Amino acid sequence: MVDVILTTYQGSILGPIARMLGQILEWLYLFMSKLGIENVGICMILFTFIVNLLMFPLVLKQQKFAKMSSIMNPEIMAIQQKYKNKKDQASQQKMSMETQAVYQKYGVSPASGCLPMLITMPILFALYRVIYNIPAYVTPIYNMYTNVAESVRKLGISVSDLSQMTNSKTYVIQNAVSAKSSALNYYIDVLGQFNQDAWDSLANTCNSKGFSSIADMVSDVGSQAFHINSFLGLNISDLPVVPFIGGAALSASVLIPILSVITQIISMKLSMASTPQTQNSDNTAMASMNMMNKVMPYVTGVMCFMFPIGVGIYWVAGNVFRILQTLAIDAYFKHTDMDAIIAKNTEKAKKKYERLGIDPNTAFSDVTKQRTSNINTTTKTTQQRKKVNRPKKSLADKDYKRPETNKKYKEGSIASYANMLARDNNDNK
């Protein structure tokens, strides 16, 4: 087991995550083996679904924040518009406090949108490490290559020699070659990337050196590897064949890049449709996002021809899961009363202020007490602003009382900021 750990990814952040995911994959492979299914392709699909399912709560939290943002953004933008031409420190401080009050009213944090992504991104990168080098993480597959690796090493065949027998130049093979080591682990790393042609080439090399018994063992292990790597008639260690280039015939392997493009397009369209957009969104940013969404599926499709079929299967499985996930999240929010959630969060925010000894009505500015539907975020001239009536208070603010402005608070405290906002609002009334 020590040998296996040596060739797993050893990064300080991704390394432990990759080993944890590798343990899940090994348990899954052992479980499927007991059912008589020894197939890496099937295990990879199930593994992709399981890992993404474990991350589902984070994705749901991120989507909830996006839904809430679409509701509260008009209030945020109204505050920004209010202090648009005020660059002094006091005004900026008040703008920050009013903005924070909006976030507290809705019960969300500015970090709520990016935090799930910061957690999921390392998991996804670590997942790639496991998918690329399965023998390093799954002990039964590692052991399958052990005897061949020991035998070819004794014959004087180097890791670099093995790498020349396959057209697949993944980072796993490049890392093994660059290590310039004769450690058994690096031999297994390269053998784990072999397709059928590479196994035949290694068997012929052993025969040419007069070691027919080793050649027979290589052929047997190659057959076992083909069995566990065969998926829908395709060897997941092979590269997809580009049809009609270099005389190549049309192969079923081209379906993997095609499916990758189609499923990613569907996934992105559903994701964009389910993500609420505000009318004040940055047009330039939106145009860049739309362009990326249009181009990325085709870039991924081209990349499928550069990696083993197994990687493409992983991408397709991930896209299919995200399609189902988006549909499930949309169904969830259709049956979720966002107004009820907002009311609950507002009540929590008020209780929090009360615990701090602050009148909630002084903590929330006029803008934060408005309903989103009453806010107009379009730019107005000074003359137009004078004619605009103040919005009526919502039912939630029926008990609102003008705050006391002569009360003394400790300088720099939250209460003093709330009192300052209230005093300024009173002066403008």
C-alpha cells in the first residue's frame, strides 16, 4: 500500500483531497467487483455522480444566493446610486453600513456566492488527478500491473522506453518520464495509460529479447486491462479517432466528443436560464459570459481528441449530472416561497440588532425598508429627483417609529453608525 501512495498526487492542498476521493473510488470498485462487474468505465460514471452528489448542498446554497441576489440587487443599486457622487469617507462609510443592512435583512453574506465555489473547485481539480491515474488510487488495479512492471524493469526496459510505446502523452506519463526513476510505481503509472496497441508493442519487445514467458504474461495482463477498460465496445485508454484524417475510418469513439459538446451545451443553457439576471447587469460582462458559453463546449469537444476516451466519459457523465441537478434545483425553487424566506431572515436580523441593543428601525435605512418592487434604479436628473415622492413603508414596517437622535453611543460602535444613519435620514425628511 505504501507504493501506491508514492505515485498519488502529493500536493499540500489537492493531495489529501485526491487521496480521499481515490478511497471512495476504490470502495466503489471493490463493491462492483463483488457484484461481478469489474469495469472502470462504469465505476467512473458512478464515481462522478457520487462526488457531484456530495457537493450538491454547496451548489444548492450557491443557487439560493443567486436567487436572493436577484431580489435584493435593486436595493443595493439604489444605495449605490444614492451615494454615487459622494466620495468623502463619511458617505462611503454610510453606504457600506446601509449595504450591509440589506445583506443582513435578507439573511445572506456577500461571501455566500463565492464560498461554495471556493470549496468545490479544489474538489474538482483533485477529481481530475484521480481520473487520470486510477491505478495509483485503486489497489486491485495497481496489483494487476505489478508482476509485469517488475518483469520489464528486470529486462532493462526503462520508463521512457515504455512511454514510447503509446501515443497517449498524458501528464501522468510525462511526470513518470521526467522523474527519471526506476521505481516500480512509475512503471505502473505508464502501464495504466496503455491501450491495446501499446500492450502488443510491449509483448513484441519481450519476444525480441527472447523472453517469451514474459511476453505471454504481458499479453494476459493486456487482456485483463482491456476487459476492465472496455466500455460500450471502446477501450477507455484509447484516444478518440479523428475520422477521415490520415486515412482513419469513422469510429464509434467519435461519439464521446460529440456527446461532450451536446451535453455541455444543454447544461449551460439550462444553467443560464435558471440563473436570474438583473436589468442592470453589466452588458460587457454578460456578452463575455455568453461568448464563453458558446465557445467552451466546442473547445472541450476538441480536447476530447487529445485525452483518453475515459476522460471524455468523465466529462459527459459530469454534464449529464449537472443537467439533472439544474432541473432538480429549478423544481425545488418553484415550490419554495422566497417571500417567506425573506420575512424569516428579516425577523432574524431584527432580533440580532435587538440583542446588540440597537433599534432595528434605526439600523435599516429608508432604502433597506423598501420593497424591491418600489425601487427604480434608473438614473434621474436632479430636477426629476425633487419630484419623486418617498416610497410608502411596507406592511413589515407598520410599527416603525422615528428613532431618538439624542441618545449617546460609544464612538465607533455599530449602534453609533445606526444612529448616524437615522439622524441623517431625519434631516432629509
